[in-house]
Amino acid sequence: MGAINNNVIKQIVIMLLIAFLGIVIIWKLAYFIPGFLGATAIYIMFRSWYFKLLTRRGWKPWVAALTMIIGLLITMILPLFLMGEVLAPKINDLIANSEEIKSQILSMYNYVQEKFPQLNISREQILGFAQKGIGILPTLFNAMTNLVANLFTALFIAYFFFVGGRKFEQSVKSYLPIARDSRKQVWDETKNLVVSNAVGIPALAIAQGLIALLGYWICGVPGALLWGLLTAFVSVIPVIGTMAVWVPVCIYLFAQGETGYGIFLTIYCLIVVGFSDNVIRFLFLKKFGDVHPLITVFGVILGLNVFGVIGLIFGPLLLSYFIMLVKIYQVEFGNESQKIAP
């Protein structure tokens, strides 16, 4: 009995030490967590390509891993750099001409108040919203800069994930305290959600941004390229999405007396931009598994608050993990608890 108690005490002490050291490590390396999660997503998405280079072409692990990282560096970071080159001067122009923008917003406000006098919104509230919107623009640019930095970190870590290959996967699986079948379920769920979010969200953003840009260009909206890029960015916002950009743009056209263009753009965005959202989401859900919309909505909110931009992928994954672990616990231990209860 004494030996058993000593073993239990040792286990508790070791678990407390592990928990303490884990908290300290996460606390001090919190800045690199998005990069680590990004590396995990990169490995999951491109591991099959890496193993093809090893098995079919006979490349050495470090050569295949380095090739993958260089290819991803070009395809992922170069477009973000070019986008930053386009956005930076336009954002600076908007900030420099903030007073002119406020006057245009007030003209839009006067138009809306004239058409809908029942709306109880004051000029001060509108100007406050405008000030916040202008203040968000530098934050948006900084977020893109942080995204690039996190991608560099993710690619650096992903190189070692690739080189580790099968040994890395076996090590991760061996540390999971669940049955073999449950491990497969965790892996399948992780792969489906990571791929669907990491590919589906950017694909949706690019598609809606390009489609909206076409509508802005047809209607002669000033700075159509900037509004198209902003439409792509806000497409990730749950519930509101692209409406956060195209609704004010449509109101601007009406306020400027461009009623025909305003009607056309409103119908165009409601039908075409909204239809593209539904089609792309349906295609990815059908291919990678049916994810409940509430998991996506609240997962995105959770992920953005906890992890930043990379949380678009791992926020829904965390919620799915929670639900999946509850099911695994019920399967693995539910029957035993029922037996013990009587």
C-alpha cells in the first residue's frame, strides 16, 4: 500500500512539474504560437507532396523539405508583399484625406436620413464610426505585416516538421492518451478542418474580392481596387462579411446621384457576391466534411481573439476538438462509468 501511495505521489509531482513548465514555456513563447500552428497547418496540407518527393523521386529529406519551403515562400509571401505594396500608399492617402472622407460620409448620412427619417442615428455617432473605420486601416496593414512575420516563423518550423516526417507523426500519435481508433478520428478531423479552412477561407476571400472588384469597376467607384481588397478581407467576418464594405459603397453611389449604378451594384452584390459565398462554401463542405455553421462562426471569433489571423483555421478546429473529445470520452469511458455507477 505504501509503494502504491508513493507512486501516486510521484505521478502527481511529475504532472505538476509538467504543467508548471508547460505554462512557463507557453507564456514566454506566446509570440511564436501562431507560427507553430501555421507550421502544423502547412505540414498537414503538404505532407503528401513531401512524401512523394521522397518515395517517387528519391530525394533526401532535407532537399525535399527545403524545396517545399522555398516553393511555399514564393507562393504565400510574395502575393502578400505585392498586396502590401498596393495597399500601403492607398491607406496613407485615405488617412491624409480623412477630413474629405468624413464630409463624404456626412453627405451619405444626409441622404440616408432624407430617405429614411425614422432611423435614429445622430451625426456624432456617424462621425464616431467613421473615425473608428479610418483608425482600423493602419491596424489592418499591421495585421498583414504580422501575418508575413508569422508565415516566416511557420515556414522555419515546418522545415523541421518535414525533415522529421514519419517519426514526427509517430511521436505525436504516441503521446495521445486515447485509443488507436480515436487517434484516427482525431487525425481525420484535423486534416479535414485544416485543409477546408486553410484553402476554403482564402479561396472564398479571393473570389468574393475579385467579383466585388468587377462590380465596383463597372460602376466607376473611385479606388475600386482598394475596396475590392477590403471586401476580400472582411469576407472572413462572421455573419456580416462583405456587406461591411459593399453596403457603404452602394450608399455612396446613391448619395452621389448615381441611382442606376447604385441599384445595379446593390442587386449585383446581393445576388452574385452572395451566391459565390454559398457555392464555394458548399463545395468545400461537400469535399472535406459537413461542419456546422455555428462551429465556423464562433470558431472564427474565438480564433481571431486568441491566435490572430491564423485563428481563422484553428478557431473552428478548437471547437470541433472539444465536441469530438466529449464524444471520444463517451465512447471510451461511458460504458465503464455506467458499470461503476451502480
